[in-house]
Amino acid sequence: MRATETLISTLREVPADADIVSHQLLLRSGMLRKVAAGIYTILPLGHRVLLKIEAIIREEMNRAGGIELLMPIIQPAELWQQSGRWDVYGPELFRLKDRHERSFCLGPTHEELFTELVRQEIRSYRQLPLMLYQIQNKYRDERRPRFGLLRGREFIMKDLYSFDIDENGLDLSYRKMYAAYNRIFTRCGLDFRVVDADPGAIGGNDTHEFMVMADTGEAEIVFCSACDYAADVEKAPCPVESQTAPAALQPLQRVRTPGTHTVSEVAEYLGIPAEQVLKILMYVTDDEPVAVLVRGDRSLNEIKLKNYLHTNVLEIADEEDIAGRFGLPQGFAGPVGLGGRVRLLADNETKNLSNAVAGANEPDFHYRNVNYGRDYQVEDFADFRLAQEGDICPKCGQPLQLKRGIEIGQLFKLGTKYSKAMGANVLDESGREIAVVMGCYGIGVTRTLAAAVEQWHDQDGIIWPSSIAPYEAVIIPVGQHDSLQADLAEDLCRQLTDSGIDSIYDDRPERPGVKFKDADLIGYPVRIVINRDSATDGLVEIKWRASGAVERIPKDTAAAYLRHKLTTDDYPL
Ligand code: ATP
Ligand code: MG
């Protein structure tokens, strides 16, 4: 391919409204243009990346037994009414009416349509299991479309739905998809983790999220480098670490701690570690005050507290609330003598804390040697704390690490939720009607593209993994007007292409410096430079985008050499 035959439209300036690196680089490298908030045109270079990601997904879905079809984007409201989601999906659903005032929506996902298809077409257990999928546009009127392709209002998703006669069948389909997703994201060259999205659930594993590790991700993940444990920080269970023998209880002592309003201030004032302090956090939920104890060096996980209280309404108490509803002095509140005045809950870990320091419920005073049971009672102990770096891995005991991640795919066991609501039944072996057991499995295709850039870039531009690069190699003659060099470049491009290396010859009438900059920005894995001497010495210069390594090799062996390098681990991505 010649560059002048396609559309290469790079920008030198960082676009003003692009907030994160992948968005900026996709715009600057000429892969993406904005049409409206969260709605984009994918330009030819970006489209090649997209097609390569889709090809990998398609291959792996087919290998796992998935069968491809294509559903409409416009879906009739009746199906959503049958599943019960028309009224609950909310403003994310793009709704529209036709000229006869009939209601439709633009599909944000396709459970209803797939369930309806199976209801219509599948009669017997003999036709199952079945895994159907499509790769197609989805529409969600996201409250905050942002970060370019990472959170669009129109985006491309691969969605597969599995249909089985029982839970065992579903388990098998789920495992096939789990393996396929691992292969897909590995082949895309991504550094990812699989997060058990509900790690605390007994007999859990009903859903997993695939996360690309990247600093701009919206999710925080704790993961173990020694084993495969990974969990969303907000959901990660925090088992209590085993205790050394409990210390002998010392007598309760009231001490003056003037002006020490925070845990670190009181710890410093008394010369003790923060973990010896009992921190008390005060909330108002459904108009009721509730206080929670956590160890001084820990944070409270509000999601866990909300789940425990079965509420969505949880506000941290402000100064006025603390004085009014709790009747306590801010910064000096503590559990001693609090029983009966407000609901008092405590994180599991605080139970084993002996001779702790806690607020004395009067300004400028704390207690030393506070002990549960003797000095205070609580309504209940539960896991209320936020997982953090250095916590012990619940699976293997090694310390956990913490990083941010971008969700690129999710597996979900639906069970009979949709088949029961919509009457998708089949006859089992004994002729009984049973509801089909379903799973759904999504990959954000456009999000994966952006996540790859978020993960692989440097100050000069994108560093594409070779498997999804728009072209694997770019060929640049230093002297574009030297016909000898131009011919060599064209010839090399043909040779590489013939041997299966996706290549582009940059024949634009630009200075070499501009082409070099664009090559780095666009992120081709290999840059090949032809100069005046190449015609006589037969050598070309190869520069690897990822490592920056430069080598000179004979032009005639370039194809074989690159093929070898790109398909072995020599190319780092
Ligand atoms: P999120 O929590 O990020 O909104 P989700 O849980 O709503 O994602 P799913 O309904 O599981 O997402 O959709 C499957 C996949 O589609 C996601 O894993 C993600 O990769 C992708 N996806 C979801 N919403 C968007 C979006 N607005 N733009 C781009 N991709 C998206
Ligand atoms: Mg969402």
C-alpha cells in the first residue's frame, strides 16, 4: 500500500477537548474524528486496527464454537416490556418512535432479541447447546461520554449469548468463553487481569471482568503477582489477618490530646502507630445516623456499608450532623459510652485490637487502652474495609498490588432470568418444558482499541502490538525524489506484503523528518529507512518502535528476518 493512496491525516497539536492519552493519540495519529459527544468516525488507519481486533475475536469465538449472526440495531419496545427492562433501563436507553407512534430503542445490548430468537426457533434439548454472537454497534446515552472510544454513546461490541439446558451446560459454555477471552486479549498484545467481579459470593464466579491495566482506568484493582487472584477494590473481601497472641488488657486511661483531630495527629501526639487507633466514621443513611469503626490505618468501603445496610442512601455526616444527630465533638468521637446513643458497627479487624486509642467523646481528650467487650459494645462486626496495596492475597498469602484498569470484557451467567420472563422454553429428554439456561459475554471492541493505546504509548506516539497495528511496517525513502530510492522502497513494500507482512510505503511528498515523526505517532512496529547507499550496498535501516533499537540488514533478507522477529517473542508486544 502507498500512503498517498489512503488517508493519513495526522495532527501536530494536542486537541483541546481530548482528556486522556489514548483519545489524544487516536485523534493526532489520524485514526479517529469526533462527530458529536461520544460519537466518532473511525478513519482508515483506525479502521484497519479495528478489523484486526475483530478478526482475532471472530477467530476465537468460532474456535470456541460460537456461531455468528447479525441482529438489527433498532429493537421494538414490546420485547423490552416483556423482559421488564423498558421501564427500568432509564435514560441510557435511546428511545424513538416510528411514524405510527410505535416505540423502539437503539440496542444498548441484545439479551431480549437473542432470547426471542431462541424462543421462536429452538424447540428441543437436541438443538442445544448453542452459542450465538454478533459484532455490531451498540447505543447507550451515557451520562458522561468521555475518554473518546473508551466511553462512547455509539460503540462496537461483540456480544455472545449461550443457551444450555442446565447449569452444568452453562458452566461448560462459560469456561469456553473464559478461555477464549484469555486467548483474544493475549493475541491483542494486552497486559490484562481477570477480575472475579463478585469475589466474596459463596459459589461465586457468576461473573468475571477482563481488565486492561492502565493508569487512567476507571476501576481500581487489587491483584496478586504470585497467583491469578484479582478483584475490584470496591468488592474485594478483606479477610482478617491472623493475630499474634492478644496483649494483656491495660486499664482504661483518659488522656489530654489537644488539637488532635485526625488519626495521624493523635497517633503522632501519643507516639503510637496509626493502626493502634480506632477510627470512627459517621454517616447518615435514610435519615438515620450510623457510626462505623475501622482501624486507624484503614479506609472504609462505602459499597460494603451500603450493601450491609441494604440502602443506596449514604452520606458522610458533616459537622452539623455530628454535633446535632450524633451529639459528638468532631475529631474526638469514640465508641466508649456510645452504645445506645447511635447505631455502632465495626469492621472485623477492630475486634482483635487490644489497648487501642479512641476519642473520649469530649473535646481534646482520647482514651488509651480501649478494648472491645470491656469498654464498648457494637451492634455487629462485618467486613467494612477497603482493600489496599500490601493486603494479604486471600488465595495464596502473598502481598497484593494495586493498579487501575479498564474493563474491556465481561462474562455473565444469566441463568433463566430472560428465558423465564420471555417464555424461551425447550422440551427436555423426558418431554418436559424447561426454561433455557443462558449466559452473556461482551467485549467492547472499540474500547479494546483505545485501551491498547492507553497501555502502549510513549511521548512520541502509539506503540501498537504487532498483531493489531494498522500496518506492521512502514518504508520511508530518505530522498523521495530520487527514483532509485523510490523504486527500492516500492519493491521492498511489495516483497514484505507478499510474505505476509502488512506494509505501507510512505510516498507522500513530505520531508523525511515529517514522515519519521508520523511513523512514531502512528506507531507502526517497524520503520524501514532506505537511503542513497541502499542501492549500492543493499542495506536498509530497521528501527523497532517499541525498543527504539536500530539495525542495518540486507534488503533482500528483510522479509524473512522481520517475519521471524514479529512472530517470535523478539518484538516485545
Ligand atoms: P461500564 O461499567 O464500563 O459502563 P458495562 O458493565 O456497562 O461497562 P457491559 O454492559 O458489560 O458494560 O458491556 C460489555 C462491554 O462493552 C464492556 O465490558 C465494555 O468493554 C464495553 N462498553 C460498555 N459501555 C461502553 C461504552 N459506553 N463505550 C465503549 N465500550 C463500552
Ligand atoms: Mg455501563
